[in-house]
Amino acid sequence: MDAYTPRKEHKFTFGLWTVGNRGRDPFGDVVRDVVTPIRAVQKLSELGAYGVNLHDNDLVPLDATPTERDRIVKEFKKALDDYGMKLVMGTTNLFYHPVFKDGAFTSNDPKVRAYALQKSMQAIDLAVELGAEIYVFWGGREGTECDASKDPADAIKRYRECINFLIGYVKDQKYSLRFAMEPKPNEPRGDIFLPNVGAMLAFIETLDDPDMVGVNPEVAHEHMAGLNFAHAVAQALEAGKLFHIDLNAQKLNRFDQDLRFGSEDIKGAFFLVKLLEDHDYDGPRHFDAHAYRTEDEDGVWEFARGCMRTYLILKEKARQFNEHPAIQELLAQVQPRDAELESLMSRYSPQNAQVLRQKQFDIEAMGKKGLGYEKLDQLVIDLLLGVA
Ligand code: GLT
Ligand code: MN
Ligand code: MN
């Protein structure tokens, strides 16, 4: 036990598929044994996690009979209770079976879209039965390689129709469930529709009940698109749309690596944690990542421990940043206040416009002033490297 030991109140969660990842990749087979859902719940609880997340088929095999389904669900519920764990988020696997090879909600084939809706309704029932309050949609197969095959505007319309249908279903069932949509630019498709947080936020506003739907941004996915993840998350937070978050790490311009949180781009990870903590984000912190393929089961638990530990170390660093005298002094200098100008700009009025027009600005002096960001950034580096 030290200051960086995770506790339930930190709201750390893991998908069953994350610690259950067996290391299969396009070039090689599985390298480690199955971690059953019950084992995952038990071990993650021991490590200090708050809960788990699942796809329908992470728990209930696609070909399970209704009796088998009920038995599996009962045993899983018992494990959650026994180990004081929550089922926080549910989602549908709409990408693994060959039926989804050209998309689920955006497939050209109405039969595939209808099956995707049927599967989603069942998966929603399962998630709600287990206590989930958040439901994620990751459209992994919603895209194309062959752009001749479908009109992308039609694809968006179909996507909207399906999400609206499920909004209707949830309301009709009186479930207390919010949706979180997860963007990704590519992989497994050549290109995926609604590829980043900004695109997703715009799409959400066109739905039947935008208030019920937010985003589930993932570090690796925005990085694959070459974007600044903290900026994407900030936009979602500021819009009240950060319903869930997938934390991991990723080298730029690579395949979706889903590395241990904070294992790459430590500065980016720091500013992300600082953002979440400064803004009192109180949703779950989900680690959507997996252990290196070199690892056995012990390595999987080291991976899980590492994700949570790094988050807590960065949280402490964020606290130190906010109290660091030299950093705060520099920030005060570069973030000046001007009550008169701020009030003038806060709202348009003909009077404000008139006053603003008359203002004199010494733009030569303003342009010449150095901002001290080299010093500021180095102070952050010193802090992160433990010498501040
Ligand atoms: C899959 C994907 C993740 C999604 C999961 C939810 S499944 O592992 O890579 O980013 O969050 O469907
Ligand atoms: Mn994810
Ligand atoms: Mn990923």
C-alpha cells in the first residue's frame, strides 16, 4: 500500500476483453490462457478496481441457449456481488462475426442492419440487467475500403436511424441508460465513418434525443488520427458530453496499439489526467488496453496495476503543478485579466462594438513580448521527471 494504490472511489474499470486479451494479432495466435469473466472480476477487485465493462459476447457466447444465458448471468452477478464490483458499461459486439464484415448499422443490407438492432436490444437488456448505466457504441466495422460500394451520406443516415431506434427502445423500456459513442479513424476498416470526437459530437446533435448521448473518446484512436487527445476531451467535457473515457497509450502513426495507460507520451497523459481532475470528471476511468503479447497471466495483472498506478501518479503530479510556485507565477503572467475588455467582449451589443472600435492597441509592443513558455514547459518536464 502506498499513495498510488488504487481504491474503489477512483472509479477505475477494465473491459473483460482487456484483461481477457489473449495476445492474438494478425500475424500470430493466442499466447496466454483464457481469463474467465469471474476470474477478471475477482482479480481486478483485489487490485482496487471499481468495476468491469463487457460486450454481450464477452460474457454470453453467441450460440448460448436462453437457459445457458440465464445461468451465466446469474453466476456473473453473484461474482460482482461477492467481490464488490460494478458492471459499469455495456456494449454490443457488432464487429466480430462475418455477418458484420461490411458494417452493422451502416451495412447496405437491411437484413444486416435489422440483425444488428436485434442484437443490440438483447445486449442492452443484458447490460441493464447487470446494472450498467452507460452503453457504448463503437462502430468498428462502420466504414469502407471500397468507396464505390456505398454513399457515405446514406451511411450516416442509416447510422442515425439505428441509434434513434435504440434511443426509442431504451425510453420505452424505461431504462436509465445513457449512450456514449466511440470514434475511431480506421482499423479494422480502411476508413471508419465519424472518425473523431469532433465528428461524433456533431452527429450526436442530429439525434432524436441528443441529451441522452455523449462520447467515449479513446486515447489511441485520436492519436491514430494525429490529433491532440486532451483537446478532443476538453471539447467533449465543455459540452457536457464526456460520458465515458477509454484510457490507453499509443505511438503516433501506428496501428491501434492499446498499450498500458501512460506507457507512451507521458506528457500527453499528464495533461489528460490534469484536465479530467481539474474539471472534476466523475465518470468511470476505463482502461481499454491490453498487456504486451510477451506476457503470461501475471503480466496481465502487472499491466492492470500499472494503468491505475500511473493514473494516480499523474493525478498527484497535477496537484503539484497546481501548487507549484514557479509554475503558478509564470501562469499568472501569461494569463492576464482585464475586467473592462473581458466585459466588453462577453456579449455583443452595438455599444460594446462602438467602444471596441475606439480602443487603441499597441500591437508592436504586444507582438514583441516573450511569453516564457520555454521556461514553463521545462518546469513541467522537471516536475514529471521528479526533479522539481
Ligand atoms: C474493441 C475496440 C475498443 C472498443 C471496444 C468497445 S471493443 O476492443 O478496440 O476501442 O472500445 O466495443
Ligand atoms: Mn475503446
Ligand atoms: Mn483501441
